[in-house]
Amino acid sequence: MEFNATSTNMTEVLVVALAVLAIIFLARKRYDSNLPLLAYFAVIVFTNAAEGRSLNPFLLYTGLGLALTVRFEFMGAGFAKFVGYLATLTLCVISYVMMSDVLMY
């Protein structure tokens, strides 16, 4: 495991840092925050812009859909908690995949 400090790797680390901040917001049940949506926007832009960096689109867009769904205020407390947990889990998996991509090269 070696870290090569290229501009692409450093940008990916910054995107992961934003995703970790969004995970913290979701873990504290601040579902009205736009930070998870901003994190997904940054991940999508980075994935499309960087050559050779790929992320499973199913995972990416499922997480985006969950982050959009958690914003609904009319859901029950239990269902909102479940959707928030799934959104947090997908962001954790995305962060893990991105960091493993950074540390493998």
C-alpha cells in the first residue's frame, strides 16, 4: 500500500473527506442538510472527469436516490431512520472504494 501524491489522488482524497463529513451529518440524523447531496454531486463529477477512475454506477446512483429520499419530511421516524442508515452505508462503501483506489496505485 503506497500513496502517490498526484493531483488526481489528492482530489479524490478531498472528495472522500467531503463524503466523510456527509457521513457524520447523516449519523447525527441531520437529514435536512444538503451536504450529502453535495458529496454525491462531487463524487459524480469526479468519477466522470477522472480517467481510469470508475465506481459502480448502481452503487453511486442508489446512494444518490437514498440521499434524495431521506430529505422527505413526511416519512415515519422508523422508515426515515432506515433510509438514513442505508444512505450512510452507501457513502461508507463509496469512501472505502475510493480510498482503496487511491492507495493501490
